[in-house]
Amino acid sequence: MKKATHKRTYKDSVFADFFGADTSAKSNFISLYNALHGTELTLGCELHRIRLEQILYMNFYNDVSFLVDNKVIVLAEHQSTVNENMPFRFLEYVVRLYEQIQNPRDKYLRRLVKIPTPEFYVFYNGEEDFPKRKILKLSDAFMTTCVHPQLELTVEVVNINLNKADTIVHQCKPLSEYSLFVETVRKHLKLDREKGFEKAVQECINNDILREYLERKSREVMNMLLSEYDYATDIAVQREESEAIGLEKGLSQGARQTKLETARLMRLENLGISLISKITGLSEEEIADL
């Protein structure tokens, strides 16, 4: 199976642009923050965007990070199966964030140095069945179960599909319209792979869905959508190849284990090592070690 390649610099997804980089991003992000926290922050609040080299996604910006209200808010979007390893990926991410926003000398001071409170959210809009909200924990990945883990990081996954959307989607107009936009893109892409993105953008403009944003930068949005589609395809191919290699390795290990068990039973019956080797294909040294 041929693997897709990417020879481009980091690119924004529509999600990262709409909530993080566009001229309307501050307003969109504050609306989303208020919906998540039940607050009433206004455009006059102090808001600092933090951008890192990619950790969550290779060659692709699909996350939004802001320092606001004494919190570090990290948002990411998933358009396919939610990755259960997101807590670990966010752990790597937040360490880099703190390195960027904190004075490196602070950690050597005797007094306690306060740091912004981190919060992590993943917005899911894939087509698989998924609950309205789900909490992913870093400790779920630990090899041994701990009642009180000494290191923990939680990620809140929020379903933004309109048919199963969490209440915050309806409380945040930019997020609600973004969800409608994604739904429209998905619909048109299934009908017309070649011109689906263009038709989806036009339908959204006609139906007043992200109209101001799409009218300003429809061409950039279509380029971002193409990049997202290429990236998602590449990840799917890599995952498929990885699973196939894992399956092949598992089958090979299983076959070898069967041979070893067969040889062990033959030795219990006092059959000769040379004969067992011919029957099982194992070396005489391997059989002698049983």
C-alpha cells in the first residue's frame, strides 16, 4: 500500500484558524470559553495566543492554545476516532507551553511560583457513535493501577456533532455554526469528491453559516480543507499499515508459540529431538532448551 507524503510546512486547519488565528478568532474563542465555563468575558479581556511547533499533529496545526483568565486553555479537534493517547500527547504539549511562558529561573526559587491552570479539551465531530462528553485520563495508560496516581492529566472530549452535541454547542454560536459547516462539508464531499469543498463553502455562505468568515477567505478555507483531507488520509493509511504489521507480527508469534508447545508435548512423549525438529521446523537447539 502506497503511503501518502507531505512536502509542505505546517498548515492551519479550519478549526485552528477560526478559533485561533483569524481576525475574528478572539471573539470566537471568548464565546467558546464562556460556554465552557459559564463566564461572561468580553472582547476587552486580556488574551494571549501561544503557538508551538507541532506536538499533537505532525506538519499540521489543529490545536488552539491561549493564556486567559489565569488559565492555559488547549483545544484540539478530532474528525475521526478519538485518540485515547491524547492525555499523554497533551502532557508533552503542556510542558513545552510552560517552558515558553514561565521564566526558566522561577523553578529554582525557594518561594512557590504560581503557574496558569491548564485545561485540555478535544472537540469530536467524527461519524462514529460517541457520548456527549467523555473524560480521558493519563493514569488509564499506566501499566500498574494506582488509586491515587502521583501524576495525572485529564482531557475532556466534547461531542460537537449536532445530533449528539453537548449543550455548549448551542451556547456558543461560533461553535454551532462551525459544526454546521463541518456537517455540510462532509455531506458534499460524499456526493462530489472533486468539487465538494467548493459546493459546501457556497452552501454555507448562502445559508448564513460562517458567512462573514467564508466570504473573506473562501479560497484559503478550501486550501485548508484540502490539507486536512490529505492529512487525515495519510494518518488513516499509517494507522492501517501499523495495524497490519501488528496483526502479521501477532500471527507470527502465535504460530511460533504453537510450534514450541507442540515440541514440548513431543519431548514429554520421549520423541527424538531430530524428529521433532523435522516436524515443527524448530532448530534442535530450541527444542533442547525446552
